[in-house]
Amino acid sequence: MRTILVPTDFSATAQNSALYALGLAKELGANKLVLYNAYSMPLATEMSWAILQTEELQKASEENLQQLKATLLKASGNEVAIETISDFGFLQERISEVAEEVVADLIVMGITGGGKLEQVLIGSNTTHIIHHVAVPVLIVPPDASYKPIEKIGWACDYKDVMKTTPAEAIKKILAVLKAKLVVVHNDPNPQAFDPDLYHNNVIVGELFEKIQPEFVLVEGEDFTNAMDAFIAEHNIDMMLMIPKKHGWLESIFRRSHTTRLAFHTHIPLLCIKAIN
């Protein structure tokens, strides 16, 4: 893992995610962090006023990026190279191109979007990036601080698991983090013996044969409560989810009660796109 891209809007949440990315970069021996701020032209009736405002936004963007860079360099003891990109445009429209330009291996970001940031799990920008950018995205809760990742919990729905699981990408991340994989499945009404569940566990076991993941079945009608209990009981340091187009994860993100998944557990959420 060479390059980590860190989008920022200079909020407290974004600064915390940048500090988390720095800790992760040092742990992984990443070559550099790229701090990225996208700004856009404000609405204005007069073109001259809009141009003036845009120039001020650009200046503010560049100054804030340099301040954040200085903070991270001091925190890292200059161990990690840090670059900055101030970009005119909208984050949703530019993030894929920027990720390709810097050859990003991972995007690390906090919660973005309008409103009260602490009360929103996934802002519109983050949701878009998760579903439209090929690079894995790590979402950092506002209060999370970096610590070595020993256990990654994969919330797996087992739907088309052989076809859709990006196994190689997951294996690479597990390898660089030296982390154990714990596969968790939520079933509100589990049977004494479920042949389908057993079969799916065998399939996942074959996908990750050399890794030998642990399998956990959790009960509960409420997905978030079930994951909370799982994370606490098994000392999970990071959750993994695989967004699928029009799938269960997309519907989960839209439910406000899932704020607990990221905020109350204080652990990051890694999203890797499913194989289509």
C-alpha cells in the first residue's frame, strides 16, 4: 500500500480522519498521504463577484491544506511524505479521477455533508464514493483514534458470495495489516442447524483457505444492535462491508439508527466494492 488519499473539508471530523490515516500510513509503511480539498464556485448574480469569491475560496483551500499538512508532518515526525491537492470542482465528480491520478490504494475519510456531522453516519459525498469509486474506502468515526488492527469483522449477507466477494483485495488488506478475519452473519431467527449457512461458510472458507477465518452467527431483529454486540464481544478493531448495487448495505446506510454502527462503537468501517 503506497498512497492513501484523504479528502478533507477541514472540519473537526475530517481532521480526525486525516490523523487516523497518518497512523495507518505509518503502520503500513505507505509512501505518502495526499490531502485533497475540492471547492466550487458559489452562487452569485454577478460574474465578477463570483470570480472574486472563487479566488478567495482557492486561497482559503490552499492555506488550510498547508496548515493541515504542517499538523500531520509534526505529528508524524516527518516520517510520512504528504502532498496536497486544491481542486476546483465537486468532490463527487472529481474523486475518481483524482484517485486515478495519484494512484491511490485507499481512500480514508470522515463523515461529510451538511447538517450536524456527528449525527450523520454517511453523508451524500461518502455514499457516492462508496458506490462509484473502485478504490477501497475507509470511513473513520469522529472519535476514532488509530491503533493497530488485529481483528477485522466482515458483515456478510452470503448473497452470491462466490461471485461478488473481492477476495484478493480483502486478502491484501489482511496481509498488510496482519489482521485476523472474523466473518459475522446476522440471522433474526437462527435454526438449530441451517444447511444453507453451513454451505456458505464452506464457500467462504474456500475463498480464504490460507487465512482460516473465524465464523460467528449473531441473533437479533435489529442489525445494528447485533453488530454492536458482536464488535464488543469479539474485540473487533475494524468492520468490513461489501456494498452491492441495490443491495442490503445500501438500504442499511439509509436508516438513521445505523449511526450506532460507526459512532457508538468508535471503530472504522472499510468498504470494498463487490465484483459485478
